[in-house]
Amino acid sequence: MKVTVVKDILDANRRVSSVNKARFDEAKLFVVNLMSSPGAGKTALLEKTIADLKGELSIGVIEGDIQTSLDADRIEAAGATFTHQINTHGACHIDGNMIAPVLDLMDMSVLDLLVVENVGNLVCPAEFDVGEDEKMVLFSVTEGDDKPKKYPLMFQESNLMVVNKIDLLPYLDSELETIHKNARDVHPGLTIFDVSCRNGDGLDAFYGWLKEKVAAKKAG
Amino acid sequence: MKVTVVKDILDANRRVSSVNKARFDEAKLFVVNLMSSPGAGKTALLEKTIADLKGELSIGVIEGDIQTSLDADRIEAAGATFTHQINTHGACHIDGNMIAPVLDLMDMSVLDLLVVENVGNLVCPAEFDVGEDEKMVLFSVTEGDDKPKKYPLMFQESNLMVVNKIDLLPYLDSELETIHKNARDVHPGLTIFDVSCRNGDGLDAFYGWLKEKVAAKKAG
């Protein structure tokens, strides 16, 4: 009974999200669903990305948070072309239904990239498409190198893992190689970039990935 | 409709958990529901606690993880009196129904303290009692000082917050005072201890809290 309810919810979400996806595809807008634990640095990564790619990519962000507009305020200040805050009021993830009405508020033709910054949660968001082209997981080295094995769905669903806060590695017991190995054990084809949003290390590779994907979507 | 389903699930859980609670109360066993984001250090805190209080408190641990028995293996090696691993296979929290059958596997009379280590998730576990005396949230300074405002239910439901990894503060932009302030803004009566499981700083205050609570439950 409980399983049926869950299946119905997931099926309904897939239907709504496929409509979102069709609208993004028509606008040739590349969309990323950005997921992580709380505090891995999703907003910090977007702030850096928006600032560093100013003039190259026009970026919109839909912020998902249980409460507050703290993140949308930061994203707007960073210079995003479009920013919208969703407050889920308790819900642990963003789903297609929450995104659908926001599409009417944005002019997709002026955007190159739309990022949906999900609620900080390494579990639930991985189950719900929003209509994105790519799911990506941001992972902080402070979370410990065993996590991809303990929360496998997130790493299986994501095609890209960005490992953040590598500047803290000297002060931790986590090993970067072990994080990579554990993540690729659950998802062999995973693309990985190691970065520090604090000092900028490694961000160029991530920007290169974004620009390639945006160009491919426009060409497609 | 969706809201009704959620309410039914929460009501059903409360009924099962109150039966668990009655069994814990009869055994005068103090029970903590330990919650945090992934990688805040729940298992590390329990390893230290079990080792440091050996001979003083007999501790049982029910480990909740989506997958793997990595944590139960560590807890058993640390010398817990009782260890049991629950794998939720995708579910984002531990509920009363998952705990109930485990109670038949343990001899409560030889335990002073039972800890339910929840799935790493700062959202969903806060909604589900398991029959505990106290909910506690472990918070890592690496998660950023804004998180109590962004995930308020977890900090409202918990009577104790332990702030971990304070040895990393010199390398972060997080301020301990801001973490305290933001947590007390959403829960004015919150008890707070700052610790480092890595170097042992501050753990004695947490152990004192545990021993007091255990003694009170036995006396109760």
C-alpha cells in the first residue's frame, strides 16, 4: 500500500517533469539539477560560477530551500540573469510540480544555463526529476570518503560529481582517491572534478564542462 | 490528498513509537535519537563515547543506514554492548516500525543507554519519533553557520545540539557564535556543547549530560 503510494507519486512527478523537459528542449536551454548534503557549498559554487562566467554564460537559478531566501539573495547579488526562490515548507526535495509554475516567470530565450539548486539532502532529491538535462552531485571532502557507498542512489543518478573544499584535505582523514574510488564503484562512468570554491582551484575544468554542455544543447 | 497520506503515516508512526517508548520506560533505558547531515561525525562521536565511557555506561547502538554495514562494524569494534544494523534500502529516515522488531533482539536490562543513529539527513528524520527520550542533532562547523535557519525543524525538535569538528574552525568562514545564535533563534532553550571528536575537546561536557540523563531515567 505504502509502496503503491510512493510509486504513484514518482510516476506523477515523471509526467510533470517530462513536460518541463519539453519546454527546456524547445528553448534549447541546458538545465542542471544541483544536489548535495547541507553545507557542501552549492550556493558558493553558483556564486563563483556566475561571477567568473559573466559575459560568457547567462545563468538563471531556481533556489530550493525549506525556509528563508538567504540563498536567492546571494545568487541575485552574484549577478544571475534570473533568480527565483522556492520554499518547500518542510518538503525534503524539489520536484517537477514546484518547477513548472516558475517556467512561466522566466524568459528562457535570454538564458544559456538554468540551475535548480535542490534542498540540501543526499537522499530524497535523487528520486525526483525536475526536467533537467543533467543531475550533478556536489560533495564536500569534509563528509568523509565512505559516503558514496552509504548513499549510492545520489551518485548513481548523477553523471557529474564535483568534489569541493579540497583546500581542507590537509586537516582531514578523508582521502581524495578513496572518494573517487567509492563513487566510481557505484557509478563507473561518473565524471569528476575536484575544486575549492574558497581559492578557485579546479573550477576551470567545471566551467569547461558547463560551456561544452550549453553549446551542445544549443546546437542540438 | 497528499497531505492526508502524510498525516496518516505520521500518526501511524506515533502509535508504534509510543509502544516502543513504553518498553524503554519499563526497562528504565535512556534512549537518544541521534540525527545529522551525512558526514557530521555521528559514528565517530559514538566510537569515542563508547570507548571513553567503557566501565561507566553500557551502550547499545541501532545503526540506520540506507546501505552497507560500515557503521555497525565500527561501533562493534569500539566495544558497544549491543549493535544492530538497519538498512533502509532507500528510505531517508528511521521510523518506529523499523525499531520495534529490534527491541526483541536486545537485553535491555544490561544496557544503560541506547542510541539510534539515524540516516544522515538534516530534514526527514526530524519528523519521525522512534520512541526516544531525547532527539539530538550533531552539527559540523563545516556545514556553514546559516543552516539552523534553513533547516529549522531539526533544531526545534532536538533538545541538544552538539557542534562537531571545532578543530577545523581556523580554516573556515563559519563562526561558532553565529551557529549558536542561529540555532537558539529557532529554539531558545537548546542545550549546546562544542566538541572535536578528532582531538577530544569538549567531549567531557557531553558525557556529563549523558550520565545525568541515564541516572535520571534509572531513578525515574
